[in-house]
Amino acid sequence: MTTMDLNSDLGESFGAWRMGDDEAILRVVTSANVACGFHAGDPAGILATVRAAVAQGVTIGAHVAYPDLVGFGRRNMDVTSAELQADVMYQIGALQGLATAAGTRVRYVKPHGALYNTIAHDERQAKAVIAAVRAVDPTLVLVALAGAPLVQWARDAGLTVVGEAFADRAYTPEGTLVSRREKGAVLHDATLVAQRMLRLVREGVVEAIDGSLARIDAQSICVHGDSAGAVEMAQAVRAALEQDGVVLRSFVDPA
């Protein structure tokens, strides 16, 4: 039996600024990466998203980020290790409190944006994030870019790590993400994306931007919830996998 997790970045609305359709995406995914207020999200909105996830039986994870509301967490920051560790601990703790109030708990951590990309290869910042997760709860799973050095660093530190692939992103031949600054980095054809993800699940490869095949060892697929047509794309991915007999469930059981 082949299984796969579908995750999405949620809880990112802020006050009057609305981002994505959380309730619709929660009917598709099995894990929710919930913003913790540093790159997006306000407490009331985050709590509403967590409650909606509970109603759908979706697992909750902390989507931690650099303190960058204006840049949506997509700007690189050269922060000290001590500051980064405290920032990550603070964000996990904040979401844990809201999750407890909603009758669930945080089960994993997935860094966001620039932090995600930086710690995939930057050992100093990666070790600060790993230390933060271990300090708060060493049973929390870390979601990381499949194939990145971070995966082994975190496992060496005793964390359980889930490798992640991105449904709507182009890949280099080396299995890394094509920079958003480059043409063709983001994919918009839902049918094409769904077939790419089905091939990933069945064969462990995706077609790279140059037409070659990149091997990706992923246990979770991210379907972004904030782009145009996001819900339709997520639905297409889910439908393609289910029609092929893939069982969709979180990499951890929902609490």
C-alpha cells in the first residue's frame, strides 16, 4: 500500500488582508502548516484555522519563519543562532497554546520561505532551528526539503525528518527548487502538476526544468494554498493520487 501526505501553508491571513481559502484547502490536505505570526497570521485567524483543521481531522504543524511580516518571510536574514533559536521556540509555543485551546496539538515543524531555503544548506542556522525544536519537544517531526543536507543534520541530532516535495515548483536536475526569480519556477497547469506528483509517488522522480529526471525522496507533497487556482490544483493532485490507489494520510496521526 502506497501512502502520501499532502500539506499546505495555512493561517496566513492578517487582519483585513486575506490570504488563500483555508477551509477549502483543509478539505483536501492531510497536514496543515499553520503560520505562527512572524511572516503572516494574526492570533484570531490562526485559531480559526486550527479549529477548522480539527473539524476536518487534519494534523497541525508550526510554520515557523523569520520575523518578516512585510516581506512575507521571503527575505534572507543573517540572525544570530541564539536569536533564531529563541524565535523558533517562541513560535512553536504560541501555536501550541492555540492548538491546546482548539483540542489538538502541534505534531511537527515546517520552516517557511527564506528560513526554509536557508537552513536546507546553512549548517549554523539549521542547527539553531534543530536545537529549538528539540528544546520545545524532541518528538516533533521536522519537515525539510527532500535531499537537502538539513535532512541528515536533523536526523543526526535525533529528530524524525520528513522529506518534502513541492507540487507547483520546477526542479533543477540536482533535485533542488528552481529559484522563483527564474522563468518557469512556478507551475500553473493543474493536470500537469497532478501527473508530475503521481510519477513522484510511483517512481520517485520528477522531470527537471531541462527535461532530465531528478530523484526526490519525499514522504509529503506541498500544495500551496495562496496562489491563483490553488484549491483546484490541490484537488487535482489529490484526485490523481486517489484514482491510482494511493492512500492519503498524514505522516503522523492527528491528535
